[in-house]
Amino acid sequence: MFLDSKEGGSRQVSGYLNLLANTVDNFTHGLAVAASFLVSKKMGLLTTVAIVLHEIPHEVGDFAILLRAGFDRWSAAKLQLSTALGGLLGACFAICTQSPKGVEETVAWVLPFTSGGFLYIALVNVLPDLLEEDNPWLSLQQVLLLGAGVLVMVLLSVCVE
């Protein structure tokens, strides 16, 4: 199941760290989805679509990281699937922490918390790469794709009622 060399040991640790980070990431996604559905069906659907579009390449990348860390395909797939429980726990947490005063108090902390976390991660990971890019065409492509993502969400927001 795992590599036994010294290099394999450190790679194995990186795989476990990736699983932990992915579980926390999925927990925040669960928080966001549940809180969004508490606001409205429209907001919940838009949040779900955004997270699904984000998660598809993210999960494929995480699977590749696990394979590179020395996990066999079946173990990597099972462990990757188990991180989805973080999303379910996040959704349950958001629902269970509803205030008796109403949904507004739950949403008042959950959505800013998750949105701020997502923005922070995006800026910390993406912006430095864009600033270091030597080829302006590649930077422009990234910015255009970011704009296309925003446009898709605006169109979905208009279409979903």
C-alpha cells in the first residue's frame, strides 16, 4: 500500500496532510452549502454549482497527490471519498448551530467565514503565481477565465429562480 523508503515516508506524510486539508476544505464547503440553502433555494443552488465546479478538478488533483504519495489507486479512492464526510459534517454543523432567533444569525457568521476563507486561499495561492508569470498571455488567460467564472455565476443567478 505504501512506499517504505525514506523518501516514501515523507511522501506518505504529505498524502496524509493533503487528506486533512481536504477534509477541512470540504467541511467549509458543507458549511457554505447548508447556510446558503438556509437563506434561499436560489442561493443554495448557486453555491452548490460553484462548489461542484471547483471540486471536480480539485478532487482529481488530490487523488493524484495521494497516488504520488505512495497510496495505491483503491486506497487513494477510498480515502479521497472519506474526506467527503467533512462536507456532511460541515452541513450538519451549520444546520445544528441555527440560532433560536432565526436563520439570519447563523448565516451572519457562516457565509462571511466561508467566503473570507475561500478568498484568502485564492489570493494566497493564485495571485503570487500570476504576479510571477513571465508570459503576459498566460496571465491574461487566467484573468479571462476568472472573469468567465464570474460571468457563469451571474448568468446562473439570473436564470435560476
